[in-house]
Amino acid sequence: MVDITQSGAEHVPPAEVGEVDLYHPHSWWTKYVFSQDAKVIAIQYSGTAIAIGMVALVLSWLMRLQLGFPGTFDFITPEAYYQFITMHGMIMVVYLLTALFLGGFGNYLIPLMVGARDMVFPYVNMLSYWIYLLAVLVLVASFFAPGGPTGAGWTLYPPQAIMTGTPGGQDAGIVLMLVSLALFIIGFTMGGLNYVVTVLQGRTRGMTLMRMPLTVWGIFTATVMALLAFPALFVACIMMLFDRLLGTSFFMPSIVEAGEQLAYGGGSPILFQHLFWFFGHPEVYIVALPAFGIVSDLISTHARKNIFGYRMMVWAIVGIGALSFIVWAHHMYVSGMHPYFGFFFATTTLIIAVPTAIKVYNWVLTLWRGDIHLTIPMLFALAFIVTFVNGGLTGLFLGNVVVDVPLSDTMFVVAHFHMVMGVAPILVIFGAIYHWYPKMTGRLLDETLGRFHFWVTFVGAYLIFFPMHYVGLMGVPRRYSELGDMSLLTDSAHSLNAFISIMAFIVGFAQLVFLFNLIWSIRHGKDAGPNPWRATSLEWQTAETPPTHGNFGKELPVVYRWAYDYSVPGAKEDFIPQNEPGTYPAARGH
Amino acid sequence: MAIALVLVLVVAGSILFHVFSPWWWTPIASNWAYIDHTISITFWITGIVFAAVVLFMAYCVYRFRHREGNRADYEPENRRLETWLTVVTGVGVAAMLVPGLFVWSQFVTVPADATEVEVIAQQWQWSFRLPGADGKLGTSDTTLVTGENVLGVNPEDTNGQDDVVVSAADLHLPIGKPVKMLLRSIDVLHDFYVPEFRAKMDMIPGAVTYFWFTPTRTGTFEVLCAELCGTGHAFMRGVVMVDTDEDYLAWLGEQQTFAQMSAPQQTGMAD
């Protein structure tokens, strides 16, 4: 396992196969629209994801209006409220976070970071985006369908998801939702196969697996997980479509609705929950692992120090990925499944805390004796650690089966998962955009606007979600369209809700400033040069910035060292690019 | 530099909020004080870890901030430190898991002397059924639900004839006696949740789920549905009153049995 080398040069194998030429665009359409260049596809994915994400942001404002100021806004009926929470949740988890991390960052960074000219199947990669766009359009169409979008909650639990008591249940809403998800999964599979095969087959000479930046490890492992987890959601969606449209009873037992016996019988609602969470829990890590990888690289680069315990970090990513497939039923402790499952799933769930904790230790130990540049990416990385540690620790409440019993289905859960898989990964996305935007455009994002965006987002999001745990601890259930005169709710708790809502509007506003910065800086940002952060990994060593089709000019780079040779004793600069062949006796990477 | 200060403030603010904010769990009314204790242990352990990690970060950011001429250390790995941290984390996790599993085994082991009480949920109301003099609930099934037999009690089952049916009204329970709540739904998923009892469980159409508890103080408690069940979810409330034995028996005496309710109605039919 130990392969510490003194000098990299002799470890570079000769090229075994010749290069294959890329498909070069012949027109404006094939260059910018139906492009097969992973970098263009990445920007298409990111733009679409951010656009639909803005819809989710507006939906969150609408639901906070209702929770913070109940009874004030007549247009927010219970039906509308449930449609808002459902679409907000589904958009954020699937259409924004998954698409942005894998389709966006995955496409842009994998080929550049492993030293490939493009993804291995560029045409399939292009199809992946267009099917994703179709999935988003079908999703958006449900807002305009008769009856509106589904209001079944993002978990879409049957039987209610396809019954009249739920918005969109007997209208087009649920059908469009399920079709959209199926399309998303088809599109993702095309992209996902690309990411995995490119990492396994497309690396340049000298780029061993254990020399890859952790960003690539995180995206790679998350993609493998997604390829294994999404099929469970796919079959669940198809079966529910059959139940809804053809009258089958996969998930539908005998049911009495409004005094009438329905024609269903013999199905199992809890089977859906197992399928859903067999996808749903790995999904948490599908979002988290790319964030783990990216934040490792942000911290290392901006603290000018190698990531501490690289090999442990890789094994922690792989270990978390594997373990995350045997913890799904911790979402179901109070679902009515056999109670003895609780012993098993609580144990596996708390075990996963160990590799996760190791990652946190290694991030903060990377800061120790570093040379910390408080750039905007670094600020976001620090804020990520705070919110991730906070959200991870409340996971120990919810994972520990008996502690989950009073807290399950309360606002405590809402606060927990927003902190850990909402705020924390999104802070990494922001950090990553500030970090890689100069490579994508050649210009830096505006510093003043960026700092404003950081402070409002970090402090505001913490003030939204930290107090929310205590609303849940009181016993306030989640998914209540109206809290009404609940006996346990004091007046002060209503004021707290109003405070949370006001913070949500402020944080949302800061995102508009960020969007403005993204657009404004394309033309007006400061010139960045090829490597503004003085980073080691290959994407910063390209011949042109932004890199052109084919990424690396005439010759592919050859890799002589790992991605973390920062501040190597004896080196003139405080970073040694991966493709620098020089020999440095003090370098102890792989 | 502001970030180091803010990190310290985040820790201090979070702890002060935890200690001084008025928002805390409702006064307990069941035997599950163990669950509260386990939550308290978890708050202590996680609170210490949170403070330690964030304060350490704040120190690093302050102490190792970039200044002209600084250079970072070069230390890729430290086996001893990594092993040591892993072991300490493992011990901390075990310290939360072991008491948790111990209490869970109590939670899922129903005492032999627990009285069965059935809760039936439908969009969007609660009904209840108590065993009659024979101490047994009759069988029931969703397919048997009709306008007259709203809970789907099996009319062929003799055990069910004396069952007390409380349709869309308050449930009363005697103090100090363990009860096993048998949970049924006839339409979608619901969840029977009384915050003061600390326990909750989903109700699944086509299945019977359960939990048990012992009420430990008298009073009126609000039942909340805790599993999204359609547009009326937030309004699906009920009432459980925990009574002294006398009050309980008085209430029980006023209730109708399944046989009484299914008997042909004489009054009013004559007109």
C-alpha cells in the first residue's frame, strides 16, 4: 500500500495506444448548442441547473411566507403549500444538486483534472444533457398542467401520491413528476457511464489513481453510487406510474376513500419506501462526496499545504460510498417496518460517522501550520466545515434509532438535512465557482460582491437552520401547511418562525447578487491569467485559458507527482504542478 | 481575520442559544424519560465535538493566516495521529449507540400486561377501538368498511361484538397502565404522534403497526398527524385525555359497543 517515491520521472509508463481524434464542430450549432465538448456540456448543465434552482429558491420564499406569517397570504392554500414543498425538495435534491455536481463539475473537471482531451463517449455525453433538459421541461410543464404539480412531498409516498386528497394525485401532476424522474435517470446514466469510464480509461500517462485530486475521487465515487442507486428509483417510478395509469397494485393495498372502496388491493406502500430510500440515502452521499472532494482541494490550494492524510481521505470516500448502501432504512425507523431492523440500521448508520469524522479531522489538520489565504473559496470552505459538522452531528441524533422516535417527522429533521445536504454542499458549490470561474472565463469574480455574498449566505443560513432544530425539538411536525393553534406552540415560537422567514428572504436576495456577479464578471472581471491561485492540478496548466476543445493543446501533459505538492521544502515556489518533471528529495507524495 | 472571530461567535452563540432560549421539549407525560436522557447525552457529546472542531479551526485561521514570507509545513501523513483520532471517534460513537440500542430494545418489547387500544386513521380524522369485557379486540379489515361499519370491524368475529367504538371523538386512557397502541389506516399513511408521550409510529393501510407506553400524568394532550397525508394533514388533530381510574371508568361507561352501534336503529326510523 505504501508507494512513497522519491522521484516521479521513472514511474511514467510509455504511451501504449495512440490518440483518437475528437469530433470537431463544423458550425455555430455544433460548437455552442449540440456540442460534444465536455466543457460546453458542463456549462449547459450548470446553467440549466441554476435556472431551475432559482425556481426552487422562489418556492422556498413562498413556503416561508406561509410559515412565518400564517393566514396573511390567501393565495397560499394548503394545496399550493404542499406543491411548493414538493417541487422545492425534488428540484434541489435531484435537478439542482445532483445535476450540478455531476453533470456540471463532473463534466468540466474530470477530463481536465485527469489529463484527458474529453470524455470518452462525447456523443453520449451530449445526449445526456439534452435528455436532462427534457426532464427539466417536463417537470416545469407540471406547473402549468391542470391541477398543478404534485403535492405529495418530495418522497412521493404512496398511496397518497396518487389519490385525490393530494394535489396532482389524480391529475397530471404526479404523472409528469414520475416521467420527468425516469427521463432524468436515463440522461444521468449516459453521463454517469462517461464519468466513470473516463476516470478509469482516460487518464494521461503518470496519472495513477492515487495521484488524482480528491475532487475526481469524490465525483467518481458518487457517480458509481448513482449508477447503482438510481435504478431503484427508476423501477419505483415505473411501478407507481402503472398503479396510477393502469390500475395495478404494486404499492396499493385495499383502500377506502370518502366512504368508497377503491379497486386496489394487495400492494405494499412500505415496499415503495424501501425502494425510494435504497436510492434516497446513497443520494445524500451522491451530493456529499463531490462536495467532500472539492472542498479538500479548495482547502489544500488556499492553505498552500498538502491535504492531510490523502490515502485515508480516499479510503474514507470509498468506505462512505460503500456503507451508504446499507443504511437506507434509518429514514424508516417509524415507518412501521419490523422493529428489529432498527438495531441493524442504527449500528451501520453510526459506523458511517467514523470515516466521515476522519474527513473532518483531515480538513482541519490541513489548516494546521498552513499558510492560509482567506480568499473567497477558502471562506466558503471554512463555512462548509462549520455547517457540515453541525449537520453531521445532528445526524447522530436521528441515526440513533430511539432518539429518532420523538424527532422524526418534525422540523428538527428539516433543519438537519438542510444544514448537512442543503447549506453545506451549496457552500462548496459557491466556493468551487469562485475557484474555477477564472479557468472557465479567464476572469475573476468581483471580490467585493463575492465577500458580501459569502457573509450574508453563511451567517444567514446558519441563523435560519440552527434555531429551526429547536422548533422541532418542541415537537412541531414538518410539512404542516399551517401551524394553527397547536397547544405546544408558544407565541415566542411564532416570532421565531417569523425571524427564520425574514432571514430566508435576506439570504435569497444575496443569491441574486451572486447571479449578477456571475454575469457581470464575464466581461468586467479582473484578468485572471492561467493559474491565479498558483494551484498544482492539471486544469491550471492548460495552454489556453479558457481551455479550447481538446483541453491541452498539441501534447497531453505527463504527470510526475500527486496533486498536493504545496510548500515542498527545497522547492523555489510554494507549489509544484503535477506535470513538472523535476526531482525534489523532500517531496513525499505518491 | 473577521472569519476567526465569527467562528468563535458561532460556537458561543450556539451554546448560549441552547442554554437560554425558551424553546425546548414539552413536559413529558409517559415512561419514555429514557429517550430524553439519551437525547441529553447526545447533546453533550455532539456539543463538545462541535465546539472543539470549530474553535480549533478558528485558532488555525488566526494563527496560520497568510503573512508575507510565511511558508506552510509539509506533512502528508501522520499514522499515529490518524489512528488515535479514529479510535477516540469510535469510542464516542459507541457511547451514544449503546444506550440508544438499550432503550430501543425496551421500546420494542411490549410488556405482557399492556392493554391493547386500536387507533384507526383516515383522511383526516382519528377513531379508536377498545377491547370490551373479554379483553380482546375482534379482527378487522379495510375491505369491511361501510357507511355503518366505519372501522371495518369483522361482524362475524364474536370477540369484536363487545369492542368499544370511539368514532371521530376523544380517546381516554387510565393513568399508570401500560397500553399497546395498535395502529391502522384505511386510506393513506398517517402517523399517531403525541409530543408529550415521545413515541410515534406510522400507520400503513393494509397493516397493523404498534408502539407502547405508560401514561404518567393526567391531562389533555393533542394528537398530531406526523406523516404527510394530503391537503388536510395539518388539520388532522385529535385529543387523548389521561384520566384517573374513576374518571376513566365513568367515561368508558358512556361509550357504545360495536354490537350496540350495529343494532338496527329504532328511534327515528318510525317516522
